[in-house]
Amino acid sequence: MRDAVKPLLITGGRVIDPASGADAVAEVLVRDGRIESIGTGLGASLAEELNEGKIDILDASGAIVAPGFIDIHVHLREPGIEHAETIESGARAAAAGGFTTICCMPNTVPVNDSASVTSYIVQRAREVAKVNVRPIGAITKGSLGEELSAIGSMKEAGIVAISDDGRPVMNARVMRRAMELARALDLTVIDHCEDLNLSAGGDMHEGAESVRLGLRGIPAASEDVMVARDLLLSELTGARFHVAHLSTQRSMAMVAFAKSRGLSVTCEVTPHHFAITDRELETYDSNYKMKPPLRCRHDADAVIEGIVSGVVDAIATDHAPHAGSEKMQEFERCPFGITGLETALGLSIDVLVHSGRITLMRLVELFTTGPASVLKMDCGTLAPGAPADITIFDLTTEWTYDVQQSFSKSRNSPFGGRRFRGGPLATIVGGEIVWKRE
Amino acid sequence: MPLTAARRAGLLDIESLGRDEIESILERAKFFQPLQNESYRRLDTLRGKMIVNLFYEASTRTRVSFEIAAKRLGADTVSIAAQGSSVSKGESLVDTLNTLVAMRPNAIVMRHAASGAPHFLARHLEIPIVNAGDGTHEHPTQALLDARTILDRGKSLDGIRVAIIGDIAHSRVARSNVHLLSRFNADIVLCGPPSLLPPELAQLAPGVRLSWDMEEAIRDADVIMMLRVQLERAHEAPMAAGEYFRFYGLRLEHLSLAKPDVIVMHPGPINRGRELSSDVADSQRSAILNQVENGVAVRMAVLERILA
């Protein structure tokens, strides 16, 4: 019913739009689900409508008005694992995190490896999701790494990329064929880069901490060798290749090198990989268990450097909900992954902006034009005529993350109880306010 | 007495213990050692207390000595082995724990194959937890009884030279011993084949060196601790079958490289002919049986400290 929503005038905010380079206090008028205009003094020309109450006003004074944030890496668990998350609950969590578009990974049950599963997700999202949900299709059938899935039909049904996230394609020949096909279909190939033989049995980053804690290690090399392989295959095939949740110093250096040579390579990083390190593991709290694992200080620093220098294209959450019972086990038996939609912006502001490492413009870019261009999606801009997906946030509101109140169906976040200064204030999708901080 | 970590939370690891605490446990353990031809002292310090021994992993020496220690202090004990209990029927750790807590024990002694399992417990329960060995992390009471054994042989822990040889990567005994010995500025050499000796071990505590060469490791050693190769924990063999004993098996002729009064220790169970030869195990230099004997005395000292 978004068409029936009243026009909305967002006033007093600092509008930052990386697509146009705009950064100034202005008003934003939203009508019929689209951005109608941006400027100063819009109120005067709308006086009549405003007087008659035909336009809603949202006061954004002191806040930043940005294009709707995009998270190109989430797990929504539907179909098949709805006790951990649904498209509806995941989308609510996204809205509360300031995201207006999320791209969901295909490791559902069944795996999104066919047009019928893709269509189900697209249809279901239309019915229940408060934000835009764009599915990512599996590279191989069942994500088993052997036979290519129905990538062409999935594209027609709405996928925006392909990935066997979490179960990386180990066979380089299969990956090569996937990249060739992806190039022809104009799709980005996203890889969760992990050599499963090197990482087998590991529960945390391999290093001094894993040795001290007696937990089996996942070496940085298990990520690096796959990044290297995929960069070579990307060069061989000419495919657009995107490194998911890049977490190591060497992988960052390799992506920087590939970019300097002009390859179509992009990468994303997660807030947890730049905000915390493997030192957190000493409590054996499984909320610190994810893949790639929390790395050591020099890796986290390299991730931040990559953000500052421009090598990193996007911040993505890898939001991976798990039901409480699955995380209430011995550390080595707990599944990998943490939720992240609701804390991503707060952590990014904290670590990157308050510290003075990046500008606000760069921050917004990492959540908007950056991820949009990775997948060649047409969102992430406030250009007149674009869908009215808008994120309003600030750098000053103090809030504490109460994980028990999360919109996600799962509670597996290591950031429960963390204090933040700055974060999302309101999320607008298609001209409708879908979430607002209380 | 100040409220120490050991008193509040039981005993999860050696790493968080200070030198004073270690010394006071070792001193108290001496008091509990049996006199010639007598059995362990019988006290009623812990009368009315109930201790649950929860063993998720097979153990003979450790389980039995914790049981004897508790009984000699007058506590009631219940021992639960993973086999034959609801644990083997797929009950989760947290459910087992909730069930046990409903039985209102005063402390839980836990052995578990997963590193950090007692820490998991300690985060969810109020009562003290004693770690009786967690995965490849720590085995604090083993290190304490090893230290007691070294002292009993007339050696001081200060600046002592100790070689720990074998599967260091998977050894909770090695980790606990390193932390303990390091508190006394010991010179510690960890030795084993590369896949069982991750380089980061050198950062475990001050005073640790690594070596792939056993002869170099035991040169001038006061103590040689041999470890079992834990095939069940390793992904692949560290070296070709048959080569292990040749390079890392302790034989009588090696002992001449160490100090004349060197003692040889092993946390057991020993594999004769795999990590040490039979004649070493049975030699005058072997303190393996003294270690077993000290198990009860040290665990009495630990339980008393936590519960009395």
C-alpha cells in the first residue's frame, strides 16, 4: 500500500548523497514512493499542501539524511530455518539498523539454487518485508560445489549475484565455469573465500590466542589462498568478482593489487572484523564465533586501512542468526555466525568516524553507492526520480544495544549491552517510514 | 584471606592464578600427603557438602583421585560419567547442567573434551567449578600435582629447567604446566614435531622456548615431562608411522644429556615404546607413580580451598 502513503517532507537535515557528491543542509520531498526534489525553501512552494495537512513533515534537524543503506550480505533463514529468522523478522532488524535494501544469501533449506526458490523469496518479501530484499543465487546445485545451478533462470526470477556463501566452491574448474557464465549474464560472483582443507576443524583464528585457549585454529592462509585463486580466475574469465567479508591483511593487499591492475574486483568487510579481534574469545563465548573468524590486531588494522584507502567497496554485516539453543553449547559445537544488522552503523560510526579515520561522505558511500555498484544495482542514490529509500542517522544520540529487544528472531550478537554514540534514527523505504528510533 | 579468583570461581585454569596462590595450594597439599604406609588423612572439613564429579571424557586417575579427595575431606560425592547417563542420550550441556544444579551441589568437578566447557558452565552457574581437564586447554590440578612432585624430589621450582616433549599442541597438561612453571621463572623448552608445536606457543608465557630437537631440549634439564601423542585429537599423523619414537621417544641413553638428578614425568596413561621406553618408565629417575600419589593430596588442597 505504499502508493497510498502521504508525501513526506524531510526538513533540516544534512543531506549527504555520494552519487552526486552533495553534502549540504536541505529539504527532501518524497512523493509517490520516489524522491521528488531536494533543495532549500521547498516548504514555500508546498505551503498550500502543508497547510491542508496533505504532506507529512519529518524533522531531521541535526541529523544526516542519506540514501537508503544497502547490506549485500545477510542470511534470512527462510525458507527452511524459520525458527532462527524469517524474511519478515530479518527485514525488521534491517530497518532498525538503517538498511533499506538487503541481499540474502542462498544457504536456506532448500538452497536457493532454482528459479522457484528465488521466486518464493521475492514473492514472500513483497508480502511481508519492510525493506527491499534482493536474493543471491547459489553457484552450484545445493551449494555442493559440483554442478552449476540454474543461474540464468534465477537471474530472470530476480537474483542480483551468485555465491555459495559458507560452502565455498573448492573445485577451481567449477569456479571458472561459474565465472564465465556470470560474465555472460552480467552477474557478480561473490565468494566466501576459505580453503576448507586448511580450515577444517577450526573454531577461531589461528594464532597466539587459539594456542593459548586450546581451540583449533583457522589460519589466515585459508582465506588468502582462495582470494588468490579467485583473483586469478577472475582475470582468466573477465568476471566481476567480489570478496565477501574480507578479514586478513594479505587478502586486502592482494585485492588492492588486483584493483591497481584494473581487474573487476571488489570487496566488503564486516563491522565485527574491524571493531573487535580474537582477544575477545577468552571467555569462550560463542557469540564471538563466526567465519571468517575474528582475526588478530594487524588484520583488523589492515581492514580499517583498506576502508580508509578506498580498497574496500562496502560494509556488509554477514547477519547470521542462530536460535539460542544452537549457541548454548560447547564452543566447538556451536555454529558459526552472529547477527549484525542492528549494530553495523553504530559500530562503523564508533570505529571509523569518531576516530577521525574516514569522512561522513565515505561512511555513507560504504553503505550506499559502494555496495550498489558491487552488484550493479540501481539503488543507493537520492537522485530525483529514484525510489525514496532514505536512511536518517546521527553521530550524537547515545543508545545501548539491548539484544533481547532485537527485531531479529535470534540473539546471537556479541554487542549486547554495548553503548553507542550515533546510529540510525529513521528508515524510509519507498517513501514510507518503516522504522523510527523511539 | 583475600577473595581470590580460585575461591570465587572454583579453579578454571592456572593462567589466572598468582604465584602466592599456587604456593599456598602446594604447601597445603604437603599437609595432606600420607605418611609412610598410611592412607590419606581423614577430615570432616567438608562435611555436609556435596560435590558432583561430571566426567564427559574417559578418565581413571583424575576421576578416582577427585573422588577420594572429596571423601577424605568428608564431602558427599556423586560421580557421573558421560557414558550411561542422559549425556549420551543427546542431552545438551546446558540441560545437563540445569538438572545437576537442581540437585544443589556445592561444587562441580568437570572433565570435558571441549576446551572452555567449564568456562561455559561457570558463566551460567553460581557454584564453583573445578576444571578437571578441558579439551586441549588446561588441566590445572595436573600441573599442581606435577609441581608438588618436583618439590618432593628436593628441587626448587625457581629457575628450574624443564623440557616438555611430545604433542604440545593438543596438551592441556603442557599449557597448565607452562603457566605454573613460568610463575617461578622456570626455563621451559617445549619440544615436538612441527605439526604438534605451533610457533605461537612461544608466546604462551615468559621463559618458553621451542625446539624440534629432543636432544637439545633435554640438555641440562632438571625435569623431563613426556606427553602422550593424542591421535584422537590430531587431524593427521605428525610424521610417518614408526618415526615418532625414533625422534621423540625418550630412551635411557638420553638421560645422560640432562642433569644427573633429572626426573622424568608423564601425566599418563603412558604408551611404552611410543613416547618413552619401558626402562625409562621403570627407572629410578621416573617420578610417574609419585605423580599419581600426589593427585589425591593436591585435589584435597584444591577442594578445601574452594569449599571450606
